Amino acid sequence: MGRRGHSDRILAGQARWRPEGHHRDHSEGTMITSDQELDATLERIRRLQAQVAHLRKTETNPVNYRLSVSGFIAEIDRMQLEVREYLSLHPAERVAGT
């Protein structure tokens, strides 16, 4: 990489990228509804964390760094809450609640 041009920057707006088949209705209850969605969410968290780690190594301006990662960190926090909510329920409780 070495040189950082304007077009190769990772932008906070990219934190909203979702893999194909990753559709949820955020208006109701638990957002993760299966172990497959759990795995996809955990992978997405890992990717966003890697992007933040990359920016931490490459961004030289602290203000730009904070502005760049704030969206990623907010998305990571939101998804970690989803994971926590999903894991807090026993599978029998999920079935009974639907």
C-alpha cells in the first residue's frame, strides 16, 4: 500500500455494507434469528474491527482517525448488542417466542 490516495480511503459510510442475504427488520425484537445469521454477524464484526485496526495504523491525523472510525465503532457496538441479545436466549425460548 505505502502511498494513500484519496480513492483508497475507508469511509465510515462503508460500515453499512451487508453481505447478500443479510436482511433484517430492525423495528422488532431480536434481530438475529438463527445461528447462520449469528455467524454472519460475527464475521461482519471481525471485518469492521480489521478496518478500524487498519485505519489506526495508517491514519496519521488523530482527528481524521476519530471521524473515520466513529461510524465503524457505532456499527460494531450495535451488532455486538444484537449478538448478546441472541446468545442470552436459549433456543427453546426463541421458538416459544415466535
